[in-house]
Amino acid sequence: MTPAGDGIQVPPPQPSAWNIANALTISRLALVPVFGWLLLHDGDPSTNYRLLAAGVFLVATATDRIDGDIARARGIVTDFGKVSDPIADKALMGMALVVNRISNDAKFACDDYRLSLREIGITLLRFSVIRHGVMPASRGGKVKTALQAIAILLYVLPLSDSWHFIAVAVMIAAVIVTVATGVDYLLRARTLRHTSPRAQAKRERRAAGVRAAAEAEAAARYAAGPEV
């Protein structure tokens, strides 16, 4: 906050949302349908398309790290980036889970619904509190995304069945972290609702209204004179 005279605090201007970091985030979103198409190519599980899908997935997940590093290094972190970055992550991971269900591959069947519901729920939670402030991805959320990415990559690559157990173990770890971070996001949202500048201003208006009503009542009693 920057002082602007008379005790008024003015928030510093935000950098423009038109920057390279946000462009990388949007490119990750653009790669989501390409990734899905390669996985579902006429239902063909051939090695070539699986390798191409894995390549697209690796490029997309790499931009997740790069865009954040660039934004912090250049001081171009924006509210748009804080919101769109986790949405891009969820879209990419969600596409893999949806394709898994469509292709009737039971490898992660027991975890698909839990992960999908959590991603949808946290996204809706972010938008429900956005008037109070932006809730960026937590460190635990990043760990969850990394575990999901490793498990999905093992699923996408045309590997032997011996890798199946490793993929399942990593996905189970992702589910555990998913539950823990889901609770953390709920607590953070509750805190944000009660401590944001909007919430504070609402409390101040309410207190001012109570004071004004009390003063008006006192003035009315004074004007009426002492009771006989």
C-alpha cells in the first residue's frame, strides 16, 4: 500500500496482464485439446500417438514451472495469472482423467472421480471468494499437481505392465495430498472471507451504522427533554 495523503492508502498499480508469463499459461490451456485429441485419436493406442501425447504433456507441464519463475523474476505477477495458472493445471490433468474414463482404462478408475470432484470444487471455491481476493495455488497444491503429472505420464507412455504398480502408487499419493490440500483451501477461503479488505470495510460500515443509530437515539432523547 502506498500513502496518498490524508492517511489514505492506495494499492500499488498491478503489472499488465499482457505479459510473457500469462502467455505461457494460455499456451498451456491451448495444448489441452491437442493432448486429448492425441490420446483419443480414433481410439488408436499406437505407440506413436502415445509418445506424441506424452511430449505435449511434458511441454505443457514445463510451462507451469516456467511461467511462475518468469513472473516472479520480472515482477509481473498478476491476479489474472494467479487465477488462470491453477485453472490451466486442472484443465490439463482433468483432460487426462476424462480420457481415461472414455477409453474405459481402469488403471486409475478408483481415483478419477475423487480427483475430478476436488478440482471442480476448488475452482468453484476460488471464484466464490474472488471478490475478497485471489487465492493462489498453495505449495501443497503444487505437490499434488506434480504427483498427478508423474502418474499420468506413466499412464500415457507405452510402458510395460510392470510400471502399472508404480503409476498406481504415485496416484494414491496424489489422492492423499489432494484430500489434505482440499481441507487447506477450505480453511484459507474461510480466513480470506473474514480478513480481506472488503470484509473489513463491511464490518466498519456496519459499526458506523450502529454508532449512527445510537447517536440518533441519544439526540432524540436529548431533544425530548427529561422525563417527568
